[in-house]
Amino acid sequence: MLKQLWNDEAGFIVSAELILVATLLVIGLIVGMSEVQHAVVSELNDVGEAIGCLNQSYLFTGFIKRKNNG
């Protein structure tokens, strides 16, 4: 039985195909995650620049009481 299992190559092609597909998926995931990381860093940079450009100087002169003429 062990000799038959050792000489059996029917599952080899399936295993090789699975390894190839898994390798391609992992490479695709690595590239995709790298692009996501680049996009997140770019967006955070844009947010940081937008916060840095905020104008916080708010001026309110208020109301003026006019003098009575009488």
C-alpha cells in the first residue's frame, strides 16, 4: 500500500496547479496591498496638507452702540 501511494502521481498535477494558483494569488495580494498602502499614504498626506492650510483667524467686531442725540 505504501509503495502504491509512493508511485501514485495522480494528485501531483492537482497539487502543482494549486501551488501555481496560490502563488499567483499571493503575488496579486502583495501588489494589491502595496497599492492600497500607497493610496492611503497619499490620502493622509492630502488631509495633512488640508489641515495645515486651514485659516483659523476668525474676527468678529461685534455691535456698536451709537450715541443718542438728545
